[in-house]
Amino acid sequence: MKEALSIPAVKIRMMNASIRCLIFGLLGLLPLIGLPFALVAGWQSGQARSWEKYHWNPAQQIRITGLTCAVIGTMVWTIVDILVIWRIYQYCIGN
């Protein structure tokens, strides 16, 4: 049977998830390998956000910064990847 977590334990988990969100969000800005990190950052942000409904998160700004980096990284590298794949496709089919 699971034990109910105390409020300090929940806050520590929430802050750790926020910090992991920032770390993975920053890694999500890396070219080529950033997309999986950005997805993990989004998942970590969702975890921390679910706990924020009940408790104040002192690391909320860190979570938001990490999520912002993850979203920017995802958008930029997805667009770049699509353009590169499109150019390769046009080069292979066009010649």
C-alpha cells in the first residue's frame, strides 16, 4: 500500500521536476539530438504543474524557463529537419 506523501516531500519532488525540466529544456536546444530531451522536459513540466495545483512551487519560474526552451528547441529543430529532409528529397528525386 502506498503511503501518503507529506507536503515537504511533495514540494521537493515538485522542485526537482522543475529543475529537471530546465535541464532537459536546455538540452532540447541542441541540434539533431534535442527533440527527445525537449519531450522529456515537457513531461517533467507536466508533472511539476500537476503538483502546483495544490502547493506553491518556488521553482515555478525555472519550470517555465525550461518549458519555453523546450518549445523553442522543438519548433526550430523540427522546422530545420523538415527543410533539410525536403532539400534532400528534392535533390534525389530532381536529378
